Amino acid sequence: MKVQMSISDELVKKIDSFCTDNYLTRSGFVSMACAQYLASYELTLVIKEMALCLRKIADTGVVDPDTLRDLEDFERIAKMLVSAK
């Protein structure tokens, strides 16, 4: 899919220089950067949810079924991240 966007000349120069140094196309770089940004944003949400789960456990001393499910989801994500190295 083609997308048209506006980017400052200075940023385009930096992107093009990076792409040249790393054998990437501008399009490939922008796609990769967007994918990485979205993945880090999603990971931030997961970490925030984990912090809430841990706070709930610390406050109540109980792991209810919803919290257990959230912990299991976090464990699956952690295993995926470790195996992705």
C-alpha cells in the first residue's frame, strides 16, 4: 500500500543517511520504525497492566482468577521476548 506523508527535510536527510549506512530503503526503514514503535507501545501497556496486578496482589494478598489470567498472559509475553533474542 502506498502512503503519502510530510516529513521535515532535516529528518529525511537523517533517515536517508541511516538507510544508506545500513543498506535499507527509506520505505523499509519507515515500516520497520513504525512496527518497532507500535511493539514498544504495546509492551508498555503490558508492563503497566503487570504493575497493577502486582499492586493488587500486594494490597489484597490474594490472586483472584482475573489477576491470575493477567499474570499468565504476562508470562507468555515474557517467554516470547526471551525466545526472540
